[in-house]
Amino acid sequence: MDHLILSKPGKNTNCTIQLTGSKSESNRALILNALSGGRVLVKNLSSADDTVTLAGIVEEVKGESLKVKDAECATIDLPIVNIGPAGTAMRFLTAYFAVTGTEVILTGTERMKQRPIGILVDALRSLGAEIDYVEKDGFPPIQFKSSFKQKTDQVTIKGTISSQFITALLLVAPSLPHGLELKIEGELTSRPYVEMTLSMLKDAGIEHVWNDDVIRIAHQEFKDSEITIEPDWSAASYWYSIAALSDEGSVILPYLKKNSLQGDSRISSIMENFGISTEFVAEGLKLSKNGNAPTGKFFDLKDCPDLAQTIIVCSAALGHNATFTGLETLKIKETDRIAALQNELAKIGVSLNEDNKNYHLDCSGLNFPAKISIKTYEDHRMAMAFAPLALKIKELEIEEPQVVGKSYPKFWEDLKKAGFEIEE
């Protein structure tokens, strides 16, 4: 389907929504399962396309039956793994294939070929991996060779780059013959995602030491263990936005934990600034309006950049001027998310202006046309962040709505459960 049209519910939003498992937790758990030879069991995997793709590849790797996935790079007689748009899978599999000496070519969509991988490849090469670029230096596709002989146990990596590079190295660290001493240079972006990785490694029997800017993981064996994936707080963020833009009503999200590994659980405290209360009840997490007007004027999102689109669009729809920082990684995501936000917010008269790493949201021209069309830029979070605008706009058209499958395949189905009208 190339578009759908959303209209707001005819009554107040009162619903219970069962979210899929966390994509972030699921993808880490799958790599741990593969590295442990199946000793680390995983329950409640995410249904996200990215996770399904990674799970399929992991199963093939464990069964040693990697097959050619498409005709790209056909001049080289090696199995080709195409992970599509799955950025996490690209980073995690780069480290996995490198240290396990799996002869394969790893590629993805055209957008994936534009997303840099050089920092991770350089780190792995310094450890002893043999990796070549097939097309353009610093970018996928990349080719792995069968030999891995560890040269050093020390790697330095900048903390301001994607935390997925750091996580990829940490996940494979216990499998390295001499372990890993990872020095993080400068301020660490998305720290909760690194903490999530270390916590899941501990659940799998892997100990670590983190002193100041150095993380040490010795060579260790994984223990028999079971990891149960929590529902996805990133997916929950869209329901916070729906609650904030609704006139009345409440939303219940079962099984979310108050003390979550997921950095995006910060949405609960952030949305207090937008008049939404979070209560943990017997049925799960309950969202409701508390009647307070928006208050926060400055939001540092360096620890939870995946929430940026949701919060910025919600703030815009409420006519709430605010300043956002910590958005440096948004330009190298599924799309340039800053440019995408600027383009689509302009359709409701709102501007997002950059000023020395700060982004100022100006809602002075806010208006809600009877109908607008939102371009999604092959980005799942653009589609879901803008969907709640249907509560303010009579007809909201979402282009390429299938992109939500990347992280939340049942998003449109769940909106119907909440009473939204959807015309395909």
C-alpha cells in the first residue's frame, strides 16, 4: 500500500495495547544466542522486521547454511547476506562475522550503503579481523575473510558515534581469545544502550569492569541462561503522544517495567512535561492526562535519540516552543531525520532551526489544515511520530505506511483498536 488516511476516533481514547518485544533487547539477545552456541535462550522476541531478519540470519549461521541472498556483488563467489534497512543488524553482524571468521559479504539497501561503518571496521581490523570494502571505503557492502587472529585487546572509540558500534564490540568481547579493553573517548552518547548491553551480557554470565572511560571484558564462557525480552518502550512513546494530543481518555500498556533496561523508558518522565501521568497498575502501565499545561522548555535527548521525532512532533502539535539537544546521530539514521522533521513540520507551520547543536522549535505559525500528507522517507519513526497528528487534523495521509514494519508491525492495527479510522 502506498498510503493510508487516518481520522481521529469518534470517542475518547480508552484502550489496552499489547506491545511487541523490544527490538533493541531482541537484537542483542540474538547475537548472544549465536555466540553462546544456543546456551543463551531467548523468549518474547520482537516481531519487528529487523529482528525477524536478524533471527533468520542467526539460524542460518548456527546451521552453517548461509546462502546467497541476492545477485549483488555476484562477481565474488561468496555467500551474500542482505540485511535490508536493518542498521542494528548491520553493526552487530559486522562484529560477529569478523571475530568468528565467517566468509561472507554483508550488504543492505541503498540507504544502508550510505550509512558509515568505517569506525567499527577500523576497530575490528585493529583487533585482527580481515575485512574489505566491496564498493566504497567506509561503507557497506563489506567482505569478511575466514581468518581471525587477535593482535591486541585494546581499542579506542569515540563516544559520540553510534552506540551500536560500541555495543557490537562489547557483544563479541567475551569470545575474543584475549578479551577486550575498550576505551571510550569523549562524552558517551546513548549511554543507556551501552548499559543495556552490559546488563544483558551479565544475564548471560559475562562479567565486566567499567572504570571511568574504560570497559574491560575478559575472555569468558557463556552460561546456560534465559533472557526474556521486555515490551518495547520506543513503541510505547507513540501512545504517550496519542494520550497527550487526546482530549480525554487513558491507555494501558501491559508488562512494561518501571526499572527498565531500555533508555527510551525516559519517555515517562519526559511526557510529564506534556501533561501525561504514568501509573503502574495491576494491568500494566497506565497513561492518562493530568490536566497540566506543557512546561518543559529544554530537552537533552542524547541518551534517547529515538524518542526525538515523537517528542518534537508532540510538542509542535501542542504549540509548545522548546529547544532540543543531543540529536547529533539523527542525520545518519534511516534518513536524515532532522531534514525530514523540518520538511514535514513546515506543513503545519512549525519550524525546527539549528543553532550550534541546539534545535529550536518555533510554533508561532502553527496551523492545522483540513488535510495534509506526510512523507515518511523510508523511516518507520517518521510514520509513527506523525500519526498522532490525526487527533488534530481531519484527514492525515501517511505515505508508504508499511515502513512501520521495521520496528512495530502492528502499529496501524493497534490504532484501529484505539478507535482511529483508517482508509487504505
